[in-house]
Amino acid sequence: MGVNKIYYPGAGGAFRIFMSENGNNVSTIDFDNSLSELEKKFIAECAPRLGIRNNVSAFGQKNLEMPDIHCEWYNLTDDFLNRIKDIKKNIFDISGQKVTFKQLENAANAASKIRNKNFFYKMVNKISPDYLVNGWKIQKNINELIKNQQFDFPLIIKSCQGKGGKGNLVCYNQKDLKQVRNIFFSDLFAQKQETNTYNIANEIIIEKFFKDSPSYNFSFYCAINGNLLFSSISEQIIDEVFYRGNIYPTRLKKEQINQMKKIGSDICQYINRKFQYFG
């Protein structure tokens, strides 16, 4: 059949492709890191007994024989871009739209901005302040936060480099707040960031913490023209700030789902128009 798609999940994530794309042949860049040893063992030994074929292979010479390259990525890294550039084939994204290498580079540059949580908050605030929690604010850095003695507890403190719940700390009182500085200065905290580093001089976000409130994950694809595609909403299982899994489908009402999709669509249009982002 040949390879249908080039997939770049970064470290981990190829097992999802193995399950969801089993009708297609998929080649992964950085194959050794995109599957865990346990996942490789399952694919080799258990999957055939269940009638699931081994459709995931390492990126190699056979990819050069493809007339076109159909890509899906988690991060548009330099490694990924260099591999795609070397192939010199027609490139299509996950929605089947033809894209240029320059467009991929633009999207990669935009992603580095958008993935910064502080930048994202400021950007969404420009799109519509109603899309953020009332009273949120950005503090210059963690030291400036500690100097400020006027807080309404409980509050949540978010580092700019933490994806999802990483880098988020909840404080219920002044005693908790005093521990924050030590945590932010620790090597463990740095390792928990999306970039595995932390700059203590970075801005931080502060907002009210709502205990036991529902938390929803809205995943979608921003197309090359800025349209929202492949949207999916799930309810996250959160233990304070720690992610434990997802519930799908959600128990949201139709009007709530439509409101979330409106937010996603507005963000898609903005980041595509302003930064030439798609992904």
C-alpha cells in the first residue's frame, strides 16, 4: 500500500495513531521515542491476535517514493521541518489541504508564541475579555507576587511555560503563598514545565480558583484558511490542578457546546489572520 501519512508526535503519542489510523500506513519521524517499550511490545505481540495490523513504521527511504506527503504533527520542530524540506514533495495537512514549506515555517514560528500561556491570555483578552475569568491579572514575576499582600483566596498561580496543569499552583491562604517562591525556584518545578526549564524572571498569571468546578478540554484543528475543524469536547478529571483523564462525551447542553465552539472559532480566525498559524 505504501505509506499514507507522515506523523510527528514528538516523544510519545504514536500509539494513538496506531489505534486511530489502523486502516492506513503511517510513518513516524523519531520512531524510537514516539512509542514506549510497552507500546512496541503490544504492537508486536498482542495486536495481531486482536486483528490489528502493525501499521506504524520508522521514517525511511520508502517515504521518498511517495508522490505526496500527508502530514500530521504535534510540534512543528526544526527536526520535523528539515525532514519535510529534504523530501521536496507536495505537502498536505491533516485536512487534505495543500500547504507550502513556507507556510509550515510560519506556523512553527506562530506556535512558539501561542504556546506561551501569558501571551495566549493577552491574545484571548484582545479577542474578547468575556472568554477569560473575571479579575485575572499578570504579575511581573514570582518575587513581585510575594511582595503583594492583598489577595482573595483561593487563587491559582500559573507559569507561562506550563501546558495544561503543569506549572499551576493553588493557594488557599498566606501560608501556602509563602511556599510558592521555593517551589518556583526548584529544579523539579523547572522539569515539570513544557520546555523543562523555567526562568524565574518570567511573568505569571493569577486568577481565582474555583474548587470542584468542571473543567473542559476543547480540541480542534485550525485549518489553513482559519476555519475550525475536527472539534471535540471532553470533560477533564482534575484533582485540584492535576489531570487524571477525560470523560467523553460531555454532559453539556447544546447551547454550552455552541458557545465553546464560538470561542474556538474566534481564536482560530485570529491566530490564522494575525500569525498565519494553522494546526
